[in-house]
Amino acid sequence: MDLETFAPGHGRLEPRAALRSDAPALDLNGTWRFRLSPTAHAPDDFARPDFDDAGWDDLPVPSHWPLHGHGAPAYTNVSYPFPVDPPRVPDENPTGDHRRVFDLPAGWTGGRVRFEGVDSFARVWLNGHELGFSTGSRLPVEFDAGPWLRPGRNVLAVRVHQWSAASYLEDQDMWWLPGIFRDVTLTRSSADVFVRAGYAGGRGTLSFDGPGTLSVPELGVADLEPGVEVEVAAEPWTAETPRLYDAVVTCPEESVRLRVGFRTISIVDGVLLANDTPLLLKGVNRHEFHPGHGRAVPYETMREDVLLMKRHNVNAVRTSHYPPHPHFLDLCDELGLWVIDECDLETHGFGQVGWRANPTDDPRYADALLDRMRRMVERDKNHPSVIMWSLGNEAGVGQNLAVMAGWTRERDPSRPIHYEGDWSCAHTDVYSRMYASHAEVEAIGRRAEDPLDDLELDARRREMPFLQCEYAHAMGNGPGGLAEYQQLFETHPRLAGGFIWEWIDHGLAHPELEYAYGGDYGEPLHDGNFVIDGLVFPDRTPSPGLIDLKKVFEPVKFEFGDGVVRVVDSYDFRDLSHLEFVAAVEVEGETVAEHRLDVPAGGGECKVPDTPGPAGERWLTVRAVLAGDQSWAPAGQEVAWAQALLAGPSVRPPAAPPAAFVRDGDEIAAGGCAFDAATGRLVRLFGLEVEGPRLDLWRAPTDNDRYGGLEGKWRGLGLHRLTHRVDSLETGDGLTVRTRVAPAATDLGMWATYRWTFDGGLRLVLDIEPDGDWREPIPRLGVTMSVPGDVGEVTWFGLGPGEAYPDTGMGARVGRWSATVDELQTPYVRPQENGHRADVRWARFGAFRVSGEPTFGMTARRWSVDELAAARHRPDLVAGDRVHLHLDLAHQGIGTATCGPGTLPAYELRARRATLRLRFDPS
Ligand code: IPT
């Protein structure tokens, strides 16, 4: 077999829509027989019906064979894992032979074998007869089985080669995972239907192409002939109001059921509209992924994805970077998400060889590229959720894009075309970019972007809506900068929003490592943890990034005034009548009063009665929750919230007169606390053995710190190996310890002066002053101490419940929170700085309590920062017998420098004069 052919397939039937038909179908999923060969050259006699496969293994289908003990997964982002020499492929070419015996029900004649997805090159035989071959892993293919089916026992054989000329088209940033990874069926359905349902001027329009007649009983449409358009009194479909109508197309041989949604996408004056209303995409990029099954994603998992997105105020998905399983789009129709459906095309690795021989610009690949586009458009054309076709991702520029776009425009003029890889936008209807900085997005929003050399193209592009098909790279801790992007999207009508990169961490479940990433299977070439960059962890637990995103994407806004709150409807298509509004007054984090707010459906101003109550810091929290069940969440689900400060903290009662600090042997003691007389370091805190707080500038670098280059600078300066020198120690009404803290081999340092006093509680005033010319931002400014490990629950009053850094934590609110030390950790797959709770007024750690004057940042762990920084996977972190406490004045922001801009200047931490004030009391 010629695996290096440019032809996308042979013997295949014309592509058609994914449809629910009442024609008989036989599910061929299940247990198949399987054999793996290291090259493409094993004999192909296995396709014979009488071949004895007794020596083979069982394999479930759908699946990827490397996840079932045959070979291993491999991860690369941009690089091809084989030489870039199209269309040639290596002799090492894992080849999986699959056999499935099935019984044909009595009376069955004719039909097609349908594969929803085979990665990558599939050769198919039925009863020893070769039906053909196909490429295009994430696309369906059908072969005519009719002539070769026989009564009773039939044998379907499929040979899957991992590498072929088509592999050059599938260089997406993900695990390389061959196999028959989507459903296989024998179906007698053959119909193709293209329903066109628009919405304009308050009316629906309906027509269709295909065999038979179309009926939509709910709208009184009966037996509509193909090619005839009717007007209907339909409600529109939007992602916010996903109204669907059951339709049936009755053909001579079968009936096809569809759910029709009426909506029209248009572009007017450079603004993206749905049903004549501006549309703001609050999107995520979704790869198909399951930690145990790879891209063979169970239906329940797809549903969970959509539900999670909806519950976090996400309204759009880009199906990066290939068409998803067709059921996913059914769910988007039903539950409501706007979708950019992306073609299974990426040739990113050619960028590493100067884009020489890029298939996108090679006419020999034109058929293959067009074939992929056709199979996507034909399969998915009936989905109201799909609002744009994307030609692919990171495939450079070239003439084949024109072929794909030209055909698509003709076939489906109703949807704009998207492609990011060609900034001239020669073949697209929208201007799309990835990871553009805030400043550039703002300029584009004002139509003040730098012009293209080609003035005609420039003028065309300037009239286009703009979207960021990828932004805010959610790798590890982060992303930072979300709120500022959203602010821009909501300010400039040209900006149609964007899609966060990306939905899920693709960590593969691993017996020792918990979750594996690139390199963990011994791949000679890999991109490490770049595959761990999602808003949800591999098990789909929301990461702090998703909690923040939910806040930033809120469809309801609150503005507080004197005794009033203004509620603003920020939905694009619906009012607030499905929501209930609750206002709570909390003192020191404890609710003292709660009442409903009467908010008009269109939004407006409401009085917020402040209830007199106990003294203390008093906050008003207003929440919008679902009044009744929705298809995507039950009643009570929180949609939006905001807080306003009603009264500041009460004034502390005057302290007892300061106690004397007295020398006692090697120690200096005051009220149950003691300091080492030589180092001035706290050693005992109300009877607990502690290692005193001392100035620290270091944090375990985040992925953004690492890939953005800060980690290198910090390590270069030696911030991870500070030395401490005590210059003087004075006792009296307190203890003053003057120190200089600095790394070796540099003249940069920090003066740190600790002033301790005791007035019933132990007070620390730490003055910090930089020494020398500090040019780079620093990771952190605060103290580190260790305490005995028997700290159970930590209770604090401050921002929570989750972590927060200067440019993240929008989802955290002021309140009283409790967590065990273990629960304070955010389980980033690759360990890094995490778990910092911000604006903490006070925190109780078992036997003692720390208060900020006024606040501090808090992190507590069972391992040191050095252990955290050295760990590659979570199981590397082993709890010791101490708890390491970090009490901070400030942190460097997070940014999104793994891809995109670093921390915005406002969130950078510069070495500066600063004072940290803390107070320790017995609990
Ligand atoms: C961008 C890719 O489109 C995306 O698939 C992913 O690889 C991301 O990078 C990194 O996680 S392309 C990059 C050159 C900006």
C-alpha cells in the first residue's frame, strides 16, 4: 500500500450530514481482535475471513491502542516526531491490525460501514474484499458494504497505520494517539439533508436540500418540498436561549430526525451579529480529551464538558483543532454554545523549517485539504450551534486555503470563514489572531492597527470583526490578565471576544506519576508539560483559572451606590427574569442578614438595606442565582456576584503595655515566646517550636515565570539561595534585629529590620529596604517560617476560598473560610507556586493566630519551596513533619507569558521599601 500517496482516500462514499435516521444500524463498537506491528509491512492476509486471530489480543473499540498496553503515547506541540520530508514517512510506522466478527441480522441487505474517526491511515476490508482506504483522522468516512455483506458471519478488518503522507496535515498540539478512536457502525441510512433555518426581523425562515419532505409539526410545517423557503413564527436559537424544534425529513427509505434552530449570523460594519444583535464570544478552546481514554471521549464526558462550560459562564467553543465527535455538537445545540468548527488541519512543524514544502501551499495536497473541509462541512452543516467554519490551525499560508475557502463559501454562504494563520485574511471573513497583547487588541478595537502592505487587503481586513481564537494561556498557575482582556472586548464593538487556550489539561492517568505529560513515556523528542495548559485539571475539576473566568464572563454586572445597587443585564439575548437576586450582610465573614432583591427583568436600581449588627468589618454580597432549573444547571446555581464594603474593621482595643524582652541563657524571652539570642530568630511561639519568620523573596516558579524568562533571571540573581547576616540585636521594650539578606556573587541585597514587641500578642514590624540597583521584578516579598506539622484546619478571614495573585483571583471573595493544609494546595499537574490566599485579615493555625496590619498573603504547605520547585509531578511532593508558612506582603503577578504577554506593569513586583506588620496571638 502506498502510504505516501497524496490522495486522501479511495473507495469512499460522498460525505454527508451526521443524522439520526430510523434506518437499521448495527453498532460495531465493542471488543475487537488486535495485533500491533512495528512497521507497515506485516502480511495483510489477516483480512481473510478464515484468518486465525487466536494469537491476537482483545482491544476495545473505540480506543487508542497505546492506552491499552500496545506501544506508548508521545507528545509534541509543534515538532513533527518524524523527519520533515513530505510525503515520505519513516519505516518505523506502528501499524495496528483490527478484526471484528459480526452476525448480520436476518433479512438485512445493503448498507455502509461508517467510521467516525480513525487515527490516522485506515485500510478497510469486508469479508476479505478491500473496500478502500481513508485519511483525515477526526472526520467520518463511509464505504459501501452492500455487495460484500453476506448472511450470518461477516468479518470486518481494518489496518491502521500511524504515519502516512496525511500525517503532515495533523500536527496539532496533542498526544500522538493512533487507533479507531470513534464509533464504527454498519448503517442502512444513506440520506443527506441540509436544513437552512434563519432568523431575521423577528421571523424564522426555513428551507432544505435533500430527498423527501420536511415537517416541523410544532411550527405547522408539513411536507415541505426541497428548495422551497417558508417563513415561520419561530423563536430564535441563541446560545443563551437554545430553542430547538423537532423536525423530520421523510424519505422513501428512511426518516431522518433533526433539531432545528433558527438563527442568522452576519457581519455589519465590522461587527459580528447573531439575529441582528452584536455577539460577544466568551469562549474556550476544547480538545477532546479524557485522562484514561485520550480522544475516545465517552458521551457522559462530553456532556460534562458542556455543563461545566455553561456553569462557568462560557458561551462559545472553538473545536481546536479538528471537528469533535458529532455528539458534542448535538450537546452544543441542545444546551447552548456558539461553536467555531475547525477543520482537521495543522502543519505547524513546517514553521521550524522556514515553511518550506508546506502542504498548505503544495498543489499535490490540494485534494486532501479540500477533502477535509468538505467532510467537516457536510457532516456538521445542520447544527445551529456552528456559526463559523475554520480552515484549520497553524497551517501557514498558501494556495490550498483558497481552494478550501472557495468551496466552503459556495456550499454554505451562511457562515463566516475563520482562519488565524494568514494575517492578511485573504480567505476569511473575520480577523483572528492568537495571544495578541492587550495593547494590540485595544488598537485593533479602535481600528488603529498597523496596516498591511497590501492596501486592498488592509482595507478589507479593517472592515472585519476581530476575535482572539486563542488568548490567556491557561498553563499551570494562571492565566493572569483575563479581566483586562474582557474589559477591552466589552468596550469596542469590533471586538467579538475570544477563546481561552485551553479547556483541559491533557494529563494521562499514570500509575506512579498520577498524570503523565510529554517525556514521561520516554519519547526522544517532546514538549514536556505544554500539554498541561487547561482551565480544568485532567479529571475535570475546575482549576482556579476557570473560577476566575466565570467571574470575568459574568452576564450580570452590579454597580454599588449609596444604599443602592444597580443591576445591569449583560446578556446579549435575554433579560434577567430567569434569575433571583439575594443580598447578604456579613460581619467578619458571618452572615447577619439576608434578603431577596426585587430586580426588574431589564435590570435597574434596587435599595440594599444595611442591617445594623455587631461591630466589625461589614460586607454586602449580592448574588444572582437561577430561579428555576435550566437544562444546564439546577435552580440556585450562582451566575454572578459582587461585594461592597459597608463598614471597615473595628478599632482594636488599646494594647497592654509592652512587656520586656529578657535574656535567658541562649534565648531572649517574652510572654511564652522566645528568640535565639545569636540569630534573633523566633524559636518558640506560645510554647510551639517554630523556625522564625525571615525575609524571603523566592517562590517555586510558575510555568509562566519559567517560559516567560523570569525564572532564569531570578536564578541568575540567586534569589533561590539567599543568605542572611545579622548585623545587630537590641533588646529592651522589644527586640530589634537588623539584618542584610542577599544572594552570593552579587552586590544586590535587602536590608531587613525586624522589630518585635509583646503586648499580650507578639507583634512584628519588618522594614525592608533594597540595597543596590534592582532591575528585574522579584518573585515575592514576605517572610517564611515553619511550625509543627499538627496544624489541622486553617480558618481565615480574607479572600477565598481559592487562591489569588495580583492579577488572578477575581473569583475569590471576602469571607471567612476554612481548609485543611492539604486542601490549601492547588493540584497543578506540574507542581509550582500555588495556593496563595490574598488579603487575609487574620488566620488561625490551630494553636495560634496571625493577623495582618492590615492584611497579608498566606500560603501553608507540608513541603518547602525548594521541594515544590524541584518536583516534576505531584507524587514527588512528600509531606514532612513541619508546616511551612509564607506570610507575604506582595507577589509578582502571574501573566500569561507561556504564550502571550507577561504580567501587566501594574501587577509587577519591584524591589522597594516596604513594611510588613504582623501580629501573633494564642488562639
Ligand atoms: C498555539 C497553538 O495554536 C495551540 O495549538 C497551542 O499549541 C498553543 O500554541 C500552545 O499551547 S501556537 C503558538 C505558536 C502561539
